[in-house]
Amino acid sequence: MTFVKNELKMFKRILSPELPEGFESQKQDKEVVDAEDEKQESSVREGALKITLHFLRKMNQKELADTLEKSSLLYQ
């Protein structure tokens, strides 16, 4: 659950007006983990992203959803 909360906080930083700063600080926070943990985190991250994008679009926040989606491609 903590991992999902951290992912949502990262999405919030990405969507903040200071996009480059938020994205750079997020990249610096990323830890090196073993292959299995990385696989599980990637799966959870993808799920959290899909859910967040779905809710943003349902809330008619297409621009924010697009920004998050594009930024997440850089993050991967």
C-alpha cells in the first residue's frame, strides 16, 4: 500500500506546475532493486497509472491525463 501511495505522490509531482523539478526529484528518489522486486513494482506502477489516468479522464481532465501519460513514458 505504501508503494501505491508513493506512486500517487509521484504522479502529483509530475502534474505540478514545476514539472521538470518534480520529475527530476522523482528520478533521484528511485532505488536500485533486484529483478523480482522491479517486476512487481513495475506491475503495480502500471496499474496505479492506468487507474489514475482513468479517473482523470472521467473527471474531464484530459489535459492532465495526457501530461501524466507522456511523463510516465519518460519515467520508464
